[in-house]
Amino acid sequence: MTIHLPGRAAPAPELSSELSRILAEQAERDAAEVALHARNKEVLFDGLRLVGIAHALVSFDGSGDSGQIESIEARNDADQSVTLPAAQITFAGIDWQSGAPTERCLTLEGAVEELVYDLLSDSHSGWQDNDGAYGEFCIDARARTIHLEFNERFTSSELYTHDF
């Protein structure tokens, strides 16, 4: 039995060596994923600029346990709507089983989709569940930035009780 006295901090629980190892491996994986996201963003910006795309607007919507990208609109330097060309770029990843680095050739459209889904998952996990969410990403290849406008839906309920 552990006794905790008021005014004194509770002793930190001891972690087993196995749990410590798992947490250290997960921290390494998280750091590698952050680095891969940064690399993939730069590769995407370079690929978009190479084919004359200034920015891409990506709309998404989801609810009821499913979500999808609704549209991808590319704009050139003259702010004219253009079709994303079939050009390919190489995106890096991590094999989920082995943890080994991987590379895949994706079309620009495929790379935009993958990056958007990753960013949604990282920033608003479960965005497609229940009432869901919708919004838009602006991928500005000139400024090398990505902006997200995220609208979360929710059902509200208020309970009132009265005794008379």
C-alpha cells in the first residue's frame, strides 16, 4: 500500500524496461515521421513550382465514419485554374511493420492527397467520425506554406431538470 501525504508529490511510477524500450522506439518513429513530413512538403512544393503551379486548394468533407477529398483546384502564377499535370515526385515513408524507410513515386495529385490526409490525421484525428468536419487546405507553393481552415461539426444537447 502506498500512502500519499498532502503537500508532497506522489512518487513517479517506475516503468518496466520493456515499456521504456517501446516508448523510446515510438519517440524515434515520431521524430522520423516529423522529418519525413517536412521532406515531403519540400518535395511537393518543388514539384508544383517545377510545373508552374502557384498554389492548390484542397477541399475535404467527412462524417459518419468516412471522409474524402472533395476537390483539388490548381492555380498557376497568373491565378488561372489549371489541371495538375501527371508529373511524378518521390515521397518518403516508413514501413509500418518494419520501421524501414520507403520511397514511392506519386503523381502530384496523389502526393497532394497523401500529404493532406496525413496532415488531417495529425492535426484532427477522427475528423471524419460522427458529425465530422469539412474545410480547405491552401498549399502555397510560392510561399512554401500550407494553411488549413477546419470546420468541426457537432451535435449539442442541453438538459434541464425542474422540481416543482
